[in-house]
Amino acid sequence: MAMAIEAIMKELNFDRYDRNARLRPALFTILPMLVLVAIWYPKIWSLFGALASLLVTCGVTFLLAQLARQRGRRLEDRWKSAIGRSHSAKLLSYDDPTLPAATKARYHAYLSSHGVVLPTVQQERRDAAKAHDQYLSAVIWLLEHTRQNASKSLLLDENIAYGFRRNLRGLKPFALIILAVALAADVALVWWGGWTSPKLETGVVLGGGLALVALIWIFYITKPFVEDASLAYGQRLLAQCELTGATAYAQVLSGS
């Protein structure tokens, strides 16, 4: 099975982010059905290698990756400042306690030294919505200016981790439906095979495995699961300011 999935990966011209943050969540979502077929119908599964190329040709895998992306972005829209760029922007707020005040001041100084307009404490408290928009604009600016060196600073790794978790959580409703169908099919096949079936033990183990995966989806693939990765990514992104932030901060303090 792993070889067949790797065959799909090699056929695609996806970059590292697409493969790990978009395609893998989609494949993980449909994995229960793939396992079910592999165990109960191995002869059919042996044809999957050839089918994989056909699926790639037809664009099915690309569609899966786009579905994962679309569901993840919809999740960001629904959760607003809890995850994603808005979450990173929130970290720049004077009232947000996540970052130390001195660290945040250096980030502000660095961004301001590059022409990014940020609100003062008074302006933020007077109009929080406008201030958030300014912070969001700063995050977008920082994203564009750190994209080229993202892989060297581990920013890409954090972005992939966040994208994977976000898209995985976005696909959760589909995953639970697929798991329910796969589990029901496994139970039915065990029942129809009878207690003397040579695949009885395998079917029971598979059913237990599917139930365990369902519990993981229900209790682990949750909002805090995504928020944790979003925070790590936001902190890593803003830490890019430290490259020249100390110099800019010193200039601000000296009044030059």
C-alpha cells in the first residue's frame, strides 16, 4: 500500500508543501477504505498500482489536494483569529500576552523600520478592528518578504505542520463518514463470512483498528490540535523579525 501511495506522490508535480499539507491529509482521510480493500480484496488491491497512474492522469489526486485546501481555508474563515494569519496578527497586539513585551517591541520596531504602519497602544484601544487589520497587513508583508528563505529558517516546516493539521481538521466530517462506512462494511463482511472464515481474525482486528482511528479523529483532531500548530507557526514567522530587529529597535530608542 505504501508503495502505491508513493507512486502517486512521484507522479505528481506537487511541491513539498502541497504533498505534505494538502495531499497527505486527503489520502489519510480515505485511508480506511484503501485498507479495507487491501485486506478483504487483495486481488483488487494488486491492481491499485496501475489504477494509481490512472487516477493521477484523471486529476483525482489533484482534486483531493484542492478539496483539502478548500476545507482548510473554510476552517480559517470560521475560526477567524484563532488560527492562521489572523492568529499571527493577534500576536502583535499590545493586549495579547503570548509574546514578551520586549520581544514584541522589537518586532514592531523592525516592521516599522520597513515602512509597515502599526498602531500605537492608544490607537489600538480606540479602534481594535482597524488595529487588527494593520497587524494582518504586517503579517502579509512579512510572509512575502520571508518566503524565499523560509526553508532555511524552519519556517516552511512550521507552515507545513500547520497546513497539515488545519486541512486534516477541515476534512474531519468526510473522514468520519468514510470511517463509518468502512467499519460497517468490515462488520458485514465478518458476519457474512461466518465464524469459520479464515479472515475472521483479520476482520476483527481491522474493525478494532478502524474504531481506534475513529477515536483519534473525534478526540485528537480538534480545534486545540490546529491552534497549537498555528501558534508555533505564528511565533516562527514573527521571529524572522529578529534577523535585523535588534538594530532597528536600537535606532528607534536612540531617536535616529
